Amino acid sequence: MAKSSADDAELRRACEAAIEGTKQKVVMSIRVAKSRGVWGKSGKMGRQMAKPRVLAVSTKQKTTRTKAFLRVMKYSSGGVLEPAKLYKLKHLSKVEVIANDPSGCTFTLGFDNLRSQSVAPPQWTMRNVDDRNRLLFCILNISKDVLGRLPKVVGIDVVEMALWAKENTGTVTKQRVQHDGLGGPVAAQVEEGELKVTVEKELVSQAEEEDMEALLGTYVMGIGEAEAFSERLKRELLALEAANVHAILESEPLIDQVLQGLEVATICVDDMDEWLCIFNVKLRHMREDIESIEIRNNKLEMQSVNNKALIEELDKLVEQLRVPSDHAACLTGGTFDEAHMTQNIEACEWLTRALQSMEAPNIDSSYANMRSVREKRGELLILRATFVRRASEFLRNYFASLVDFMISDKNYFSQRGQLKRPDHADLRYKCRTYARLLQHLKTLDKNSLGLLRKAYCSSLNLLLRREAREFANELRASTKASRNPTVWLEATTGSNQNTQTDTSAVSDAYAKMLTIFIPLLVDESSFFAHFMCFEVPKLVPPGGSVNGNKGGNYDNDADDDDDLGIMDIDDNNSSAGMSPADLAALNEALQDLLDGIQEDFYAVVDWAYKIDPLRCISMHGVTERYLSGQKADAAGFVRLLLGDLESRISMQFSRFVDEACHLIERNDRNMRQNGVLSYIPRFATLATRMEQYIQGQSRDLVDQAYTKFVSIMFVQLEKIAQTDPKYADIFLLENYAAFQNSLYDLANVVPTLAKFYHQASEAYEQACTRHISMIIYYQFERLFQYARRIEDLMYTITAEEIPFQAGLSKMDLRKTIKYSLSGVDKSISAMYKKLQKNLTSEELLPSLWDKLKKEFLDKYESFVQLVAKIYPNETIPAVAEMRELLASM
């Protein structure tokens, strides 16, 4: 038989090492296999895969008591025991041996302090029944001695356990004494005593056994002889039968009395049964009557409840259908004075709620088809139509009367000597009184706002146009500015041509017009959109200004104009986006509101153009700045107005550019030109002044003008130069040089002019090269013609054969050199005089002369190299001598 793990000293030491530091002492340790059962699996074990574990029973000594524990050890990855779980034996409530295991080696331990009782407890399997009994005896005895109670034991045969304990207690004690060392004997003795107590408790005590033996000894059965004992039993049986028969005979009178009593009782029972049947029938009829009464009572109670609920609903419906007399009076014949607006608004709110309460979602379908509800809905619709008609008619007349009153008072407009800033604060204050009325009109009948919007736009358009016209007229009249000459590039010369006057007042007047009216128009557009119940965001945030201009707000009330002092009726739609139809209606209304006012702005633009066309540049920049700031939907027409103004300004400036280009094209077309054309320096003056007027986004406008001016100027230069080819190069180089000199400073800061500056520089270099080459060939034509003939022949024959060609012999070379270079100083002087003769710009002479000397030396050096190659033995003046001669002149 294999050695039990309960006797394994190494296992005990490993367990004690695992719990070292806990002050607990291991009483027993034994190897087991752990598996987990499944609830409700009665037919089979239902275990999962078994895991090796070690169960260790340990105790811990306190001052007054001893604690007992059951520890579960598991093996780590390195094969070392480590604590896995700890159970206190005081919570052990049940020990059950699994009946499905035929070997009887599997059991479970039930603890009453586990959190989840729905999870099946683990099952512990021993190698044999001896190991199982050892562990269970140890646990039971410690529970009894230490804890004073025993857990419930299920599935263990008590007799079998007692016999096993009697046979193995001594052996277990002996083995534990041998293996436990110093502490082993004490533990073994305790275990032996505990096992003995357990067996006695399960069977009978020693005293009870002795008493039972004494009792059995006092009764002498005399069963020594079987025949005597059998005769004895027969005699006793006959005596018992005789006694029974005698007793029966003696009890006959008594039996008769009992039978008579039973008969009387039977008759009484039958009578009672008859009475009970009668009572049962009566009670059944009574139950039926009570049930009928209860049914009728329930019906009456239900009818009463229904009638009461019906009366309440009808009262509510009657109250809902009732039209208050004061509201009916306001809706049909009340006035719209400011003092009575509160009553009108309350009547509108009541009418709105009454109509909504009779719509399908808010009223039951059974009520909606009632004649009284249909008639009352028709009555409310008549009230709505009457009120909408009266309110619309009143508001149309009210808007017209407000505007007529303001137009009739001249103090509202600009007058001679006094520019009047338009002030609509009072107008808006009076309109805000009826803002909530308009919102209720929109709720009651959205189509009614169309005519009201047209009436408001028509009336206010007259006021805005009158204000703009009077303001523009007085602005032009009060602005003092002399008219500048508009013919900037004309060829005429006069003392007053370059005289320039300050015309900044013109552009300032235009900017003032925009500063006053653009914020006004934006605010009017925004006020109109909110006042007439268009769902649009505010154009100018509170405390903000239009386009970043401090003067953008045309009055102190501008920040409050968009706040109508009312609350939105439908909060759900207050932040919703506008539909395309509403946006189209808003744009159409804004066009009606502001249409025609652009003519007064055009008049200011045309007036400024007549005084100084160049002011179109600054006006274009101001307009572009305002245009970039208008992005709200309600300012759509203002953007169109600014866009039209920008187009008008661009058209006027293009007109000025076209006229100037026309002057350039007809500049002395039939006359011989000499020297620098007049429009070259005048263009520099024009460009300088144009740069001074640039503001904001007007750079593109000016660059387009530069491109058109310079392109026409260069084309015209080439045309004029072709009229006299003899002096064309001199004419071109002088004019291109003048163009560069006059635009040098501007070209450094203006990229467009820098491009044309480089173009003029290239044309100047080309003209210089052609003119200098013409002068050189005029004086030394024979010399360089000889060199050209040699270069042409070098493409067809070798250098050695050239001296033998006709006209290219050494003698011909000597004649050419003698003819061309004898008196070369005079020839060079003649070139200088020729260069100086037709040049009108003396400041160009030094640079041209330097270019000529350099060009001549380059050509002469090429000639010397050519002669040295073709005529190696011929001597001609060296290049150094020629350079010294040119330097000395």
C-alpha cells in the first residue's frame, strides 16, 4: 500500500514554509485533487478538469482561545507551494461525501459565510478512503474541541466510520508520533482522544451498554432445549386465545348498546343531512340574489362615475368654446392705440391658443367632428380674419403717416449750410410698439405680412431717398475743391500743367457719405428683417461697429435697434435657418426698401470724378473696405449697392485711363519727333500721384491702369521711331532712358512698374547697341568689312588658302590697314562728334561714349586675332596701343 501524504514530513514543512509569518501551526497536510461540480447533475459527477492542491489544517493559539483554519495550497510555476485560499473552520457547516462517486473518495465542504451560494462548491478527491477519513476525523475533532460544535455530516456510514476509527486510531497515532518531531506527539494524542469521543457519540456510551447487558441477563428465556421451549410457546398461545374468546363473550351487551347508539346517531345524521340540503338550497338562492344586486350596483356606480367624468369634460369643452366678451370686443372693434396694445396682444394670444387647441393633435378626433366644435372653429376663423384685416389696414396707414410726418418736417433733412445726420430712433421706437402685434399676425396668418412689408418698404423708401438726396446735394455744395486738369498726358506745354491742387476733400466727402449711410442702410435692413418677422441673425453685435469704423453707428441707438424688446413666440423656430422661400422674400423686400437710393451715391461718384479723376482710386479703396465687411443675409442689398458703386468707380476710372491712352496715341502723330516725348515724365508724375491715392484693395485697379498706360506708351514709341529710321535708335534710347530715370524710385516699391522698368532697360540696351554699331561701321567700314569677308571664307576653305584669294592678299591687307588706321585719332574724334551731334540728352553722352569705346575695342581685338591667324607675319597696331589712344581722348 502506498504511503499516505498525510504522513509526508516534507509536505508539512513545505506548508509551514508557505504560511511562515502567520504564527499558525500545521496540524495535518494532505494532497488532494480539486474539481468543480455542476448543480443539478445527479446522473454523473459533472466535474471539470482536476487540479492538484494541498489541504492543510492549521491552528493559531490566542490568549484565551484557539483558532482553527483550513488552508488550500497550490503549486506555483516553479513547483513551490503558495497559499491559494483560507477558510475558517468556525464557518464550516456541512461535510458531504459525494454519492455519485462509487469510490467514496470525493467530498465537499460547505461554509456558511461564502458570498455566492449559487456557485457549486469545489469537490476534493483523495487517493483512497483512508486519506479521506483521516482528514475528516481531524476536521471533526478540532471543530468539537476548539469550536465546541460539530458540522452536519452527510453520506458517511457511521458504523463504518466507527470500525475504521477503532482499527486505525492507534496506527495513525503511532505514525504521527514518528513523523511530527517535537510537536507531533501532543497533536497525535489529541487526535486519538478526539477520534474516540466521536465514535462514542455516534453509537452508545459505555454505561448504556452495561445497563443493556444487565437487563438482558435478568430475563431467563430458557432456550436451552428446543422441544421444551416449543411446548411452552404452544401452551402460552392457547391460553391467550382462550382469554380472547372469553373476553369477547363477556362484551356482547356492551356491543348491543353500542349498536343502538350507532343507529340513533345514524338517524340524527340523516336528519341533519336533510336540513343541510334545505339550507344549502336557500343559501344558493341568496347568493344568486346578492350577486345580481352587486352587478346592478356596479353598473350604477360605473354609470355615475362616467356621468361625472362626462360632465367635467363637457364643462372643459364649453369653457374652451366660450369666447370671452372682452377679447371678442378687442378682436372685432377695439382700437390699436398704444394704450390698448396690451389688451390687443392678450386677445391675440387667446385667439392663437384657441385655434391651436382645436387642431387635430390638440383635440380628440371625436370632439373635432362635433357640430358645436366645427361651428366654434368657424367663428374663431371669422374672428381671426376680421382682426388680421383690421390690424393690417391700421399698420399700413400708420407706417405711411409716420413717414409723411417726417418728410413734411424739413428739420429731419440736410439744409443749406448744415449737414443733417439721419436719425430714425423715434421712428423705430414707435414701430417697436407694434412688433409683438406683427409676430402674432404672422402666427395667425402668415400671408398677411406680405402687404404689410410692401407698405413699410414703400413708405420708408421715400424717406431714405429723400434723406440721401438732400444729404448728397448739401455734401457737394459744402465741399470746396478746385478742379484738377484731367488731361494728364497731353503733349501741350503750359505753365499750369503741373500745378496740382489738393482734392482730398472730394474723396473725404464720398467716404463721409458711406460712413453715414452704409451703417444706416445696414441697420434699417436688419431692423426690417427682425421687425417683419424674418428669422435672421443680428448683423452688428452689441457694442460693435460696421467695418471696424468708429463712425459706423449712425446714432446712439444703433446697438439697440435690433433688439425689438419682445420675445419670440415660437422658441423652436427662433434659431432655425431661413428657408429658400423666406430668403427670396427678404431679398425682394430689401430691394423695395432701398431701391433708388443708389442714384444719389452715383451722383457723388460722378461729381468727384469731374473734379479729380484720380480720386476714383481712393474711393474704390473705401468702397472695397465697406464691401468686405457686409456679409449678413439681411445686408444683401447693401452689398449689391456697394458692388454697383465699385463698378461705377471702376468704370469712371477706366474712362479716364482710356482718354489718357487716346491722348498718347494721337501725340504729335504727324510731326517729326525729337528728344524725350512729353508723356514720359508726365506719366511718372501721374504714377506718383496715383500711388498716393491707393487705399486697401485698389492696388489691382492701379496696376491695371499702369499696364495699359505703359503698353500704349511703348507701342507708340516704336511707331514714332519708325517714321524716321535714321534717328530711330537715338529716339528710342533717349525715351527709354528717360522712362527709367523718372520711374526709378517707384519701380523699387511697385512690382508692376518694376516689370516695365526692366522691359525699358532691355529696349534701351538694344537701341544703344544698334546706334553704336552704326557709328563704328560708318567710320571703319572698310576695316571691318575686310574682316567679315575673311570670316565668311573660313567656313568654306582653310586659313592658309585665304591669303591667295582675290582681294584678300597681304597687299590688300596692308592697303586696308593703311586706309583705315592712318589718322585713327581723327576717326575716333569723328565718332565722338557723330555720337554727340544728334543726342539731345547730354547726360547720356558719357555712358554712350564708354559703351562705344568698349564695343570698338572688342571688334578691333577680334580683327587683330583674325589677322594673326590668317597673316601670321603681318604687323598691325596692337590692341593695347588702341586702348591707350581711346583712353587719352
